[in-house]
Amino acid sequence: MGIGFWCNKYKKLPTARVYFKDQFLEEFEINHNPIPDIGHLPIAKYANEKQIVVKKPIAKWPEAKLFVIPYEQVENNEEIKITVEIDNNDNNYTNGFMTKFTSICLKTFFFCRKDFILDREKYEPLVDRHQHMMGDPFSSTSKWSVFFDKYKNTDRKVIFPVLTTFTKWSGNKGQVIDNIIDHTIGGSGKFEVTLTKKHKNWLPFKTVKPWGMVWQQPVFIKEFLWKTVAKYVK
């Protein structure tokens, strides 16, 4: 499991507490690490050649804090809940106004088997198949529906390590975000995601569509898990 944040500090660093199945794992400060400025990056085109332009580094991920969970700790669980509590009350709130605050973005958040990270040769054909199945990031609704249905009734042949699309944020002051991917957030609260057992894997799932940017899964696997995380996992 890995957790990593973009963080724009105002005066004080926020704190994260990680729970796995309601068991406390670790508390740590989130380092100042602002979202990289990439300008306007064209990433795809519609059939009419109109470019899709984004202002956020959607294919860049901050360094992750890694956790190794023994298989024996999860093998008898049909569901697993992961919670990340955030303490972040750093702002300049005065007389009903606030112009500056510490903000975070939970960008790197994944859970998968260790052998999936280390054995690229074994799993790359599967990931390539997923990428082909999804097609273009902005493909037609009919293609997305087919993929969603395949995923909903999936077996062990589907691997979705990225959790952000399926993660919910609940702020202490009532703010709720059902899909936190690429959201910049201020204040205290908690991130929560539930994984469901599928044979020997645990996969995120939610019933409400759309899930948002599911096509990032194979991109994340190839560009971050295999190129970066694999260097630190043994």
C-alpha cells in the first residue's frame, strides 16, 4: 500500500494518521510538496480534432509512503476499509474571511499485491489488455459502459491498484467529496475507501457511475508502480 500527497503549506504542515481495517498503522507529517506547474498540456483529441487541455499534472504522482501488509492479516476478510485521517487547521481565518490556508491533494493512493509491483514481465500483458479495453481516455459512452460491466462482474484477471477514484473525503465541517481524484482540499477530515475481495485480490468498487478517470489505472501502473515504486520494494 502507498500514500502520497501534493501539499501547499501556509504556515504549518498537516498530519496524516493511517488506519487499515481500523487498526492504526502510522502517523506522519505531510511534507510541503506543491502540485507541479505544467501549464496547459494537450493530452488527447476528440474525433473532430478538438484538443482536450488540462491544467493539472494528471500523470505525475508524489513520492509515496509505503506500507507492507502481511497476507495473513487480510486473507479472511471479504472487505477491507482504509482510512486516512487529516489534521489540518492552518489558515488565516479572521472575522469571517480566509485568503490563505494549507491545502493537500491525495494523489498517490494504491493497494495491490507485492508481486504485482515486482513481476512486471508476468503482469504487463494483462495491463496492456486493460489499456486496450478502455481505449482512448475520452472514448464513447458505450465503450465505458462495456468496461464498467466487465469490471463490476470481474474475476482475478482485473487489477485496479489506484484508489483515489473510489475514495471519499468527509470534512470535519461537513464537506463531502465522493471522488477525490485530483481534488485540492483544505481543513481537517478523513479519506475512506472500501476494498472488496475478488479471489486473492482486493479491489475498490462503488455502485455510482461515473467513477472518473479509470483510464489512469494502466498509466499509473506503468509510469509509477513499475518505474518508481519497484525500486524500493523487495
